[in-house]
Amino acid sequence: KSNSEYADIISKTKLARVELLKTNNELQKKTEGNAKIAEEYKKQNLLTEEISNSKRELSEIKDEIKKYNSELESVRTNADNSPDFKKMREEKEKLENEIIQKRKDLDSGFRELKFIKDEMVKSSKSEGTDKIVDAASAVVASMNQKLQTTLTELNAVKKALENEREHQKKSAKLD
């Protein structure tokens, strides 16, 4: 009886030992799994924190952009409403209108000259031709004078425009 009890106890001990090893293996696997999960959770928390920081920085940058856009709009409004700017715009329009008028005058003069040339071709009388040539010479002289005046005015406008651009650049650098 004692041998059979002893064998039974040994058998139960072996089974308990196998069960214990099996349980230990399962526990070790679960512990490793939990460690991996904890590591992943830590990484996820870091990413979440990084995303939050990035969102905050983005928000700050957007606020700065709004601020600078507001300042830029204010500067543009002030520049557009400044008396100097309005005066320059009016002067520019006036000069453009003068240039358009001078071009019309030149076109008119060229038409007169063409008409005179056509009349000269049509005219077969020498005495009539002399008068036409004199008239054409007068028209050409008048047109040359208008052209010189226009060129002088155009150069003055170009110089004034260049001076104003330099003034604007200097003003912009000072701001």
C-alpha cells in the first residue's frame, strides 16, 4: 500500500510540476506581452504629446500670420490713403492723359502730312506744288516742334517716376 501511495504521490507531483511549468510559461508570455503593450502605449503617448505640441505650434503660427496680414493690410490702407500716394496717382493719371492727347496730336499731324503728300501727287501744276511744299514744310516743322515738346515732357515724367520709386524704396526700407 505504501508503494502505491508513494507512486501515486510521485505521479501527482510530476503532474503538478508539469502544470507549474506550463503555468510559468504562460505567465512569462503574458508578462512579455504586457511589456510590449506598455512600450507601445508609451510610444503612443509620446506621439500624442508630439501631435499636441505640433497643433499648438501651428495655432501660434496661424495667429502670427493673421497678425502680419493685419499689419500688411493696415500698411496698404495707410499707403493708399496717404496724401502723397493720392497726389502721385492723380499726377500719373494727368500725365497719362497728356501723353494720350500728344499721341492724338501726332496722329492728326501725320494725317495732315499724308493728305498734303496725296495732294502733291495729284497736283500737276508747278506753282500749286510750291505752295503745297511750303504748307507741308510748315506742318512738318509744327509736328517736329510738337514731337520735341512731347519727348521733353516724357523724359521729365520718366525722371519724376524714377525719383518717386527711389523715394518709395527708401520709405519702405525705413519702415
